[in-house]
Amino acid sequence: MIGIIMNEDNLYVALVPETKRYSSMESKPLGKDQLIEVLLAHGCHQVDIADAFHALELGWEFREGVWRSPGANQ
């Protein structure tokens, strides 16, 4: 599962778990297109990337490695 956070400058940071499928990556704020290129280059699947951006657009928060709906306590 990929987490994406947008800052006030409309730049994005990705939180990618270290697993066999994804390699560890140093994440710095990037534009959307740049971040997508980096994630793809690190082996992230385009569906996972799209899902992460979609959740972000819906206002969901990525906390403790899980996407949570707005207002969710846990």
C-alpha cells in the first residue's frame, strides 16, 4: 500500500513500505508527474499509485500504514 501526502506547495511525498515488491526509497517533495515516475521506477504498480492519489483526492488520510476515511478515530 502506498501513502501519498501533499504539502502546502502542492508537492507530494510518498510513503512506500519496504517489502520484496517495493524497494526502499528516499522520498522528497516532488510534483505529481515526477513522483509517479519515481514510484514506477521503484517497482510500484500503476494501479497502486492511482489508488493512492484517488484516496488523497477524497480527503482520506494515510496514518500508520493504512488509509483512513476523514474523521475516523482508528
